[in-house]
Amino acid sequence: MSERPPTPSLDAFARAKLAELESRSLKRTLQETWRTDGLWVERGGKRLLSFSCNDYLNLSHHPEVKAAAQAAVETYGAGAGASRLVTGDHPLLEELERKLAAFKGAEAACVFGSGYLTNVGVIPTLARGPDDVVLIDELAHACIWAGAQLAGGETRIFGHNDMGHLAALLRDAGASGRRALVLTDGVFSMDGDIAPLDEIAALCAAHDAWLMVDDAHGLGVVGDGGGMRGLFPRAHIPLQMGTLSKALGSYGGYLCASQPVIDLIKTRARSFVYSTGLPPASAAAALKALEIVERDAELTARPVQKARRFTRALNAPDATSAIVPVLFGQAQAALGAAGKLEDEGFLVVPIRPPTVPEGTARLRFAFTAGHDDSDIDRLAACVRSLMAA
Ligand SMILES: *Cc1c(COP(=O)(O)O)cnc(C)c1O
């Protein structure tokens, strides 16, 4: 044991912060969860059917994906060993980038350690100073905001999917001679709705603004598996980012763009330059998963079909993605509802502020290709009775 002096002021700070969060039902705790097959989990000695994983195609447990990861460990080892610019650029990464670029119809791609690292690396590399303005949809993902905070220029928020508002902000930026970088989720992670990218792309083109779309919840799930590019084949999206960690069942992030943009990112994005390369197993798993997404249209169609079965059973508007939110308002109510569903054998994680705006605590249901229709019907019946209570 070391004999370090205690730091009572630091511990008191942490305790006071935690107590305050606890009093607002906003304290978060980890719960060890064993995901046994991409669908079922074991938690606290209970076996639960998960509607809380982003593993939309259950590929994290696909035999071919697991075998590819294992083979990569044998060939290349467990870790990349260094930043890719030093010695961490193992051959699988280039293969993965070629495949991602082709999949997205882009010239080139850059793979990062995660989706979060992609956004916090790319955004400040492209929006650097007072001549830049970053425009963000108010419901964009936390790591897009984190990237914007690292950017040099001003950040302005447009109302969720509000094209009139975005157009006005673009006009403002033009009038003050500033370049705009426009940032939005494709499928919104907590709401499951979709950005009107045809309109956004047209606005950006008219104002020479740069559009970056986060396809974390789109790839493999919407647009015949092609994500935003599949849904909006005619929209020009010069900066297509996403993650390897959701429908692809692996880990890592990527940006697809033109060759000069990717060359710039690889030489300047700090989360690329100063962070270790993606482990070989993750790259190999993502490569195999992409191959499955490309060849199996029946598989990629299923998550949205399952989500629709659920929304129809609730008499709610048709799901447009694999994500369906059911709002409860206060955090306490969402926590209570999640507890009741757990008693019925379902794992549905409540989502609270600051992940979602104050007063919109919710259950976020994520549907996957492997969910049984009969389980979805039983879940919907439980949710209906919760809402009636
Ligand atoms: C999950 C998510 C990310 C982060 O990706 P990771 O690979 O998990 O770091 C980025 N953007 C959106 C919209 C996400 O939902």
C-alpha cells in the first residue's frame, strides 16, 4: 500500500456532487452485464431480453465476425502498439478504409479509435478559428458537441430538423463572411427520427457550407443497409462519419471524405495523431461485418421491421429507424418504468438528462434483427399497460 496523503477536499467535492445528482435521480451506476448472444443478457443473476443494445444486426456474436477477430489476433497480436503514424498502422486498417470508402461512395476514409474520437478529432481540424462557425442540430449527439467545443469558432444551434432556422443561420454566416460547418446526426440517437439530408445538403451547397453527417445509427439499418447514403442517394454529403461499434458489432470510428480531406485529417486530427491505432481484432471484425451487411439485404431490413411491429402495436407513428423512444417526462418515472419491464424479463435502459433535454426522460427501445415477433408483442403489451397506469 502506498502512503499517499488523503485529499479530503477532493473526496468531499466528489461526494457532494454525487449527492446532488442522486437527489435528482441523475446519478449513473455501472451494472455488470454479460451479453450472452447479442440478444439476451445476464445481469444481477437475471436473464433478460435486451432492447438496449445498438448491436442492431447481432453481429457482435456472429460466428464469422468472431472468427475474423480471432484470426487477426493470431496474425497481428492483441494491440496496435502505437499511433498509426508511428508503428500502429497494421495492414487491416488500410483494407478497412478502402472498403468503407467504397461502401460510402467516397474517395477515401480514415479509421479512428472510436466514433467519439472521430468527432472530437475531425470537427476542430475543419473549424479552427474566428472565421468559422459551427452549426449544430439541437439534438445532435454528445460527441458532436464535444468536437464543437474544441473548435475555434462560434457554435450556433438550430432547432431540431428546422430547415428555416438552418437557412437563416447559413445566411447570417455568409453575411458575416464566415464559413459554416453544419453538423447533424443522420438517425438521431435518442429519438430515432431522421434528418432531412436532401434539404440540408441543398442548403449547404447553396451557401458553400460544409456538411458532416453522423451515421452511427444508420449504417447497416436504414437505406437498405447503406445508412444515410442509401436513404439519400442524391444528397452530397462531403463528410460522412460513423462508428464501427453499433450495427457492425465491433469497435472504432471512421470518416469518409475526399482524398485531400482525409490526407489533412490523417496529418492534423489530434485524436488520430496522438492516440493508438485501432486493435487488429476490431478492424477484422468490422471488415467481416461490412461484408455481411453488403451481402445480406434481408438481415439489414429486419431491425426497422421489428421496430415497426412495436410502434404499430402501440398505435404510434411508424418507426423510421431501429430506435423508438417512449417519453415519461421525469427521470423518476422513466426509472420506475424500466424497473417494471425488468420484472417482466426485459432490459430497457432509461435515458435521463443530460443525455436528453430536461423533462423528456424516456425509455429508448432499440430493435435488432434477432428479436422474436412474439417477444415484441409481449413487450408492447407491457408498455401499453405501463402507459395506461
Ligand atoms: C454512439 C454514437 C457515437 C459514438 O460512437 P462510439 O464508437 O461509440 O464512440 C457517435 N455519434 C452517435 C450519433 C452515436 O450514437
